[in-house]
Amino acid sequence: FGSSFGINRTIRLTSLSHRIPRTNQINTAMSFVLSSTTALADERGLMETLPLLVVAAAIWYVEASSRGRRNGGSLLVAPNCGQLIRRYAPETIGLLVCLCLGAALRLRGDRTEVAPEEQAAWDEIQSAWPILTTADSLFALQAYIRLILLLSAILQPSSTHGTVETAPLAGWPARFYFLAGVVRVGLLLVSPDHGLEGPLSGPTYFAFELAALPLLFKLAFGKTVNDDSRRSPLAALGKFLASALGVAVAAVVASQHRLPLAQDGFLNGLFTFTSLLETLAAFACLLCTTFGGSASRGSFASLAHVVLPIQQALSTYFFLTAFDMALEKASVGHPLTLLQSAGALELGLLLLSCIAHLALAEAQEVSGGAASRPLAATVF
């Protein structure tokens, strides 16, 4: 996998060499997130949007702190990181192991072979990403986080025998993520032009992507707490038809918007298709959180709603900063605009899902006790 994920060597050097990275109540927070998501689709508005996200986060912080300390104490309190780490010790250890692996690969250095005439542009790319070396490393970090989250989902104990409490990933969100993972791994296998470049690329990255597939399959088609196919076959059929329609629309849109990544236009369309599938997964995640009932509760649900936006932010940041928009002139349709918009939309949907989870979990805590305490109530 010697070439960049989604970009052949020539396109990457001509595009990235010219680009340097740029650095109360639930309804109020939702309005901030919605307005921020729209602006995120435009790279030039990224820095102008960040204050809105900060304000939205501050509103949530104040509300969570107030609810967590309603019986006394100050309104704003320092996060209880020790309690958080103890509660999620396996995930913390796994993440540290992955970060150590990434650091070791980074210290080993970049072994990408570059032609002499391309060396100057390649050096400029590396100087623009002094820590990660290339923007492609963002996808590798995303794969690390994804695998840890999936392992946490599979190994999470359940109160119901033979099932796992994996909301918001189980069911249709996992099926969309699984399909996206299959397409991604297939691209890595058949198209060298869709691999990563940089120190975190190669077999290590591929192993993480491949290891995620059986875990996603288990979440997608295994027996889970929020599995309603047996209780309501008609509702399950409706979900299947709606999901099939969404996949079909995503496939058609992807075929009309393709980056010139490889010589094969079909493979280029699959790259766009992968991002659109993950956007569908985020939408399904929001629906499962909002209408999932008791399935939206639990320790893993709180963790997933925090980690998923962080994971998606890496991909969104990549598409907003890694390429020059002039690349669209050599593309079919407007793939960069589509990918940036889809990434920003996915991030916004996941943030809305997180806000909805916190609100619903707080309401369940008030009415049903502390068994379903959200992550915010644990940290603050």
C-alpha cells in the first residue's frame, strides 16, 4: 500500500504540496451544532465555525455540571478523570497500546519511496505535517480508535443472556459501517492507488481495517439488546427497504462524483461510496439513539457517543485540509465538495446523537434511578 488513500502519487504531490493544514437546554445546543455543520462544509469557514462549536460544548458542560451537582457544589467543576479512567480501564489501556504502536511506527520513520523529481514536493508535504508526516496518518488513527471501540462493544457485559448492549452501533448503524469497511478493505486489496502513505501505512493499517470487519459483522447481524426483528417483522421490513433505498441512492451519487484516484472509474466511485455509507450510518445512529428506548442506555452507549464524533472529526479534518479544490477540475462531478459536506454532515449527526443521548439518559436517570447514568454524570 505504497500510495495515498484515495490519491495516486502524482495527484497527491500536485495537490497536497499547495496545502497547509488550518489550524439551558438541548434545543439551544442542537441549533449551534446544526449551524456549525452547514459552515463546516466550506473550508474557509472552518475557523469561523469553531467558536460556535466551543459555545455549544460550553453549554453542554454547564448543563451537565449543574445536573451532576444539583445537590451542592459549584456549577463548573473539574472533570473526574480518575473515575473515568477506572470505569473504562480496558479501553484506556487499548488506546494507549495503539498510540504507542503509532508512535513506534512514527519514530521508525517514513519509508515511502519517492522519485528524485518529486522529492521537493514530498518534503513540503512532510513539513506541513511535522508530527504525522502526512495527512494519511489521520485515517490510520481513525482505524486504531475504531478497533478499540468495536472491541469494547463486543466484550461489553450484558444484563440479557446471549446478547450485547451495543447501542448506538448495533443493528443498522453497524450494517452501514460493515458495508463501508468491506468496500474499504476491498479497495486496499485491489487498488494500490487507494492505500496510505506515511509511517502509519502498510500492513499495520490494513490489519486494523481487516480486524474490524468480523467485529462489525457481529454487531450488524448478531443478537443484540435492541434487535426488534422478531418483535416487529413489519418494522424490520420497513427499515430494510429504507436502508436499501439509502444505499442505492448513495451508490448512484458516488458514481457521479469521483476523484481521479486511479485509472479505474469504478474504483474511484467506491471511494466516494465509502464515505456516503458512513454518513448513512451516522443518520441511523441518530435515529437509534432518539427512538431506541432502553437500548440507548448503558455504559458503552455513553462511551460510543463520545468516541464516534472524535473518530469522525479525523476524517472530516482530512477532507477539509488535505486537498486543493483545484483537484475537482480533473474529477468527475464535484467529489471534494461532496466528501467535505458528507463528512461535516456525519460529524454533525454524531454530535446531535451525543446530545440526544445525554438528554435522554439524564431523563431516564431522574425517572428510573442511577442505573443509566450518562458519561457526563460520571465525569463531572
